[in-house]
Amino acid sequence: MMDLNAFLEPGMLVRHPNQPDWGLGQVQSRIDQRITVNFEHAGKVTIDGRVIALRPELP
């Protein structure tokens, strides 16, 4: 299965496409397909990059 978030690096800002109420998130780490993101309103969440394509937030 393809990693939809292979371009993400720690420090990048992202949004979850299915959870807009989580707010802006900052990528904490990416190990293989597991991305840990700290969201404004949901806290630290680990996401499977093969299932969810996080949307980068441009500065």
C-alpha cells in the first residue's frame, strides 16, 4: 500500500481531512507509515499514512 504522507517531516503543519474540528496540527514524527501529530483540539494522535492523507497547511 502507498504512503500518502511520505513528504511529511517533523515540524510541518497539517490538517486532518475528516476531522476539521481537531484544528491545526504539527507533525511530531513519521516512522514508516505512522505519523504522530499534535493537534490544537485533539492532542497527540497517531495516524496511519496508508489510510489518511493529511493536508499540509501552507504558511
